[in-house]
Amino acid sequence: MSAARWPGVRAVLFDLDGTLIDSAPDLGRAANQLRTQRNMPPLPLSAYRPMAGAGARGMLAIALGIQPDDASFADLREEFFDRYQGCIHEQTDVFPQVQELLATLRRHAVRWGVVTNKASRFTDLIVQRLRLFDDASAVVSGDTTPHSKPHPAPLLEAAARLELPPHACIYVGDDHRDILAGQAAGMGTVAALYGYLGLDANTTAWGADAAIDLPLELLKLLDLS
């Protein structure tokens, strides 16, 4: 873990999938439903997990070998979305240590929020089901602003909702896009190495200010442990 420290931070913003929640089982389940419908055998969760942070794009690439420039991508993405919405609550859960982490932030009056590329139709369902998010100070989805990460607009929107300057916030995520967005927004950045990361990710090349192997390690960066 790097030596970056933010003792005066006033808010922590988190990515959602792969950082706060483990949604890979339900994403993989929806992708396997597409395979089953096409008389293809299901793939193990281990095949899907690294790319779960890429959402439909990642799941369609693993399940069907379909890329965004494929003529059938848009229709298959909508089919995947429908399947995912139908099973979004079956196995998705909070990562270990996350509840304790957020409880500690609350005790120290550090506000927290979520900035995700997940569309609001899915983010809202998860936020409604998991009471973890009841005291989130901001929830920004991929379609909340005209741009999604790695553009800084969603992070700047979250800071505005918190009525804080961006430099008073740090952003934690498990994807290179998260780090790029945080840097562009003028926030400190933390790579969540316990997350999905992507295939063959070189996380040291992301340029994050710090990296954590477990959620509670964040507290040491904030001098709250």
C-alpha cells in the first residue's frame, strides 16, 4: 500500500461494483442465461469475475465473444440488461469489511457517496434493497450526467451534491477509469485491488495515489484506524 495520506479528507466517494458490492455472481448469471438460450454451456463465475466491472460490455465479450463494434451488440446488450434486471438481487452482496468501513466513516463524521457507471435503472434497485446505502450522501449513476467515467463529470456532480470542493474528497475504485476520473476531477485516488480490476490489469501503471488490498485499509490512509 502506498504512503499517501489524507488526514483532513471530508468525504470518500466509492465506485459501486467491485468496490462496495460483489455483483459478479448476478452479472455472470445473466450472461449465462444468454448462453443457455443459444444452447451453449454455462461458464464458471471465475470466467466472468475479472470483467464484471465492465458491465454489459465485459459480460457479452466473455459470454458470446461480442464487442461493442459488432452489429448485434446493441440488441444483445438490451437482452442482457433485461436478464440482469430479473436476477439483480439473487446473489449480489456487500464485500466483507465494507459495512465496518462505512460505520467508521460515520463515527468520524466523514461523509460518503457512490459514483458508478451503472445505469440508474440498476443502481436504484440495488440501493433500495441494500440498506447499506441509506445514509449515502450522494449516489451518482452512469446516466446521471451527460458523461460517464473516465470523464470527471460524475465525480464533480457528487462533490457538488456534497457541497464540497473536489480536493476535499477522495475516490476509491477498482478500474483504471475510476483512477482517471478521480485525477481529472482533482481528487485523491485509491485503487481497490480486491475488486474486479479487468483482465491482465497492470494496476501499478494506473497512477493511483494509493492502493488497498482490503476495504478497511482505507482507514489508515485517512488516519481513522
